[in-house]
Amino acid sequence: MTPDIMNGGRGVSRRSFLESLGGMGGSALLLAGMTALGFDIASANAAPPELGEGGKGKKVIVLGAGVAGMTSAYELSRAGYDVTVIEARAFAGGRCQTARKGFKLTELGGEAQECDFDDGLYINHGPWRIPYHHHSTLHYTKLFNVPLEVFVNDNDASYVAFNKGTGPLAGKAIRKGQIAADARGAAAEILAKQVKQGALDQQMTAEDRQLFLAYLTREGYLSADLAYTGTDGRGFEVNPGPGMVPGPGKESTPYPLTDVLHSKAWGVLSSVTGYEQQRTMFQPVGGMDQIAKGFERHVGKLIRYSTLVKKYRQNDKGVEVTVSGPDGKVETLKADYCICTIPLSVLRQMDMGVSAKFKAAIGAVSYALVGKIGLQMKTRFWEEKHFIYGGHVYTDDPDINTITLPSTGFQSQKGVLLGYYNFGASAAKVSALSPKARQDFAAQGGMRAFPEYADNVETSFSAAWHRIEHNLGGWAQWDDEGRRDAYPILCEPDGRLYLAGEHLSYLTGWQAGGIESAWQQIAKLHKRAQAA
């Protein structure tokens, strides 16, 4: 998952704060801000803890076969621990899911869906992109030979389709690169001319002013007289070509700054990308679930699938987990320790024999309402007619939010794009629709950018994570109070129970958060087991 809300709706998110730093002070200020927040320039860990082989003779039960659970199982079993993984679903991966032909999902209170995309087509309705600095995730993709390809996370050729602005650009699909060129070019021209007129004489030396003007000229594609008249980077009205016709071509005409401002399309721009949202990212070839399958090849024999946790108890000698298997048989499993990776939204409803303080902390976090839909299109019109290869189409409709074009299968006949990625109240509203109604809604939503959109929709698959039984939300949303009071409690064991998952990290909503949380907890468990 890719969270847009990191702070439970309170105050400014870390992501927004970092983006504002980048916009004000460039990369130096951005990096300083990231360091101050404890982010530095990468996820916290690049490799799992060295456990050695000291786990022989000790048993661990892992609850949940998501990425955090399988990380725990893989590393502990390598260290000699006797590991059993309990998984409620018939498959491993947790939220690391990919819908392709035959994949089934029934949301709580909803209709059964079975994905009927053409062979080879899919949608990652859970996590779907990996930043270059998530070293922990990339550690396992390399270790398990999961091939990666580029995820196009930003594309100047893509459209901004805003309806809520005013002026001649409102309601039009405009190339993002044109908006960027014209907004920055006009701003650079205004600032450069102010510098020439002495506006910064008191703040800068003569040398600084000359260097600043050189920067503004380059940044804004300004002419020698400091005017912005456009750039070939925003495209051509007549493309250059052979001979005299079309010959050199004709550059497109910039939009007036006032039109750009009133369109509000500049809202998608930032001089430096946010920490989580790099311009180019990674995705596994063939779907995000290839990461889960990579883990499963190594720990699948340890997993008991379609098995529900009914009760958890512990004492000073060990733990007992009562489970119900696929045949309905109830039994109690015993071990020395337990690692629980079940989302807190689900765990708070379970019969857990933990301390009152720990139980209260489990209930102190909310989970994101998140919805996605994959639309199979019978042609790749966005490539054939609009020449857009990957990236996002931005809208100001929160029920649609972004439309994302596939970063794979370029120039093939068909493709599956992300028709909406909505959050909060919008996700709740759209998730109340039937799967077919969601498809119709998404089909109409794309018409603001592409006139061919609705006629090309063949089929769809949608997921509302807050309505999926074993998740009940997309990712944890800690507020400041929860981070202060409950989060530290859950990061430490309660008796012999250790929690792990993206919810116990500052990378909530990312697989790296779950992996690194598991690394931290198994290191604590191992140290304790060795001391015992």
C-alpha cells in the first residue's frame, strides 16, 4: 500500500512537510529535514540481524503469513528455531496481493468477485511500488530472485484533469509537463527581473545575485533578456521532422500564468519528490505477489493455511494458541514464544490473553479506508493516441484521485490500468457500490482525461481494504497521541508475545515497514532466548 495520510488527519504529514522543505530549500534542506525526522536517506535497515544458529530446541508460533510473518519465519528457521506459521487465508502474502484470472475476493457484506482479466494481465490491488531506498524489501527480491522492472511514478506527458479551477484551462486535460514548464518559467521570469531591479541587493552579494540569475535562467528556460517564452520541453504544436515540411517544427505556445494559477493544476507540482514517492520506482515483474511467492518457496512448508486463531494465552513458561483448521478441527498449539503480525484492526477483536495496558494500546490506532480498481481496456489508447507510457493522470475528484497507467506491457494490445485510488470518506462512499457499479463509476471518471475511456472498458476487479475480512483497513494511521502513548508499548513484548508489521514502523503502508519491524522483533526474541 502507499499511504497518503501519515498522521491520522492531524496536522501536517511528514510527507507534506518534507515536500515543502524541498520546495523551499532544495535537496540540502530536504535531506536535513529527513535526517531530523530520523528518515536519513534510506529505510532504517538494509539487512536482517545475524542470528547465528542458536535457536535449536526452541519453538516459535508466527501468526499471519504476510510479508512480516514470513520474514520472521524465514530468519528464525534459518537460525534453527522450530517455526509454525498460522494463516487465515488459503494463500500467503497478507496485503501483498495481485489479482489475475481466477483470483477470488468477497468483501464483508459484498458480492463475490472472481477476476476475469485476460491471461497475463493483472492489477496489484495491495502494495504496488517499491522506492529505491527500501533496502529491506530489495534485500529479499534479490535473495529470492524476484526480477524487478521500473514503475513509472511520474510522467510529464501525462494529464492533469482538474474541474474545480476556473478560467480557460479548467475542465481540460493538460499535459503535466506543460503546466510545470509554464508555472516555473513564469515564476523564474518574475523573480529574475526582480533581482535585476535590485530587490535582493540587501540579501545577496553581487556574486550571489549573478549565480542566482544563472540558476533562474536555466530553471525557467529564460532568454537573454530574462523572458520566458516557452521551451521545447513542453512539446510542439507541429513536431519537427524531415525536409522543409515540417522541418524544424513549431514549439507550443505557453499558457498565461494567470490561467495556470486559476486552473489550480499547479497543485500536482513539487520541485523535489516526496521521500516515499520517487519519480521512478520498482515493481516485480508479473505482479507484486511475486515477492510473497518468493518467501513462500522457502517457508511454505511451515505455514498452516486456512487456519483461524481462536484464542491466545501465555504464562512464564510458554504460549498456547488455539486454532481452528480448514476442516473445523480445534486444537491448541504450544511454543516458547509467539510473533503476531495480524493487523491491529483485526487483533483488537480477538481473544488475546495479554495485559490490560497492551490490550488498550492495540486499540489505540485507526486504519486507513482505501479503495482501488483495475480496469481492463481493450486497447492501449493512452499510448496509441495520447503517447503516454506509464505514470499517473491527476484529477481533483477525491473519489477518483489518480488514474495510473501500467508500467508494463508497453505497445501490446490490451492493458489494465488503475481506475481510481481513493481514501477516507471517498473510499467509504465508493466501496458501498457493487463491483459493477464501481466499474461504471470509474469508467465515467476517466472520461475527463480520455474521450476513448468508457468505450474501452471490458472488465474490472476492485478491492476496498477496509471491507476485507483479515485486514479491515489498508494500513495503520497513528496520530501523535498514539505514537507517544501506545506505539512504544506495542514495540516491546507483552510476556512472550512480540508484535510485528507495518503498523509498528514509521513506514506504515509499505512492505519495508513490515519487514524491518520483523527484523527488530526477532532480534529481541533471539537475544532473550539466548539469555534464557
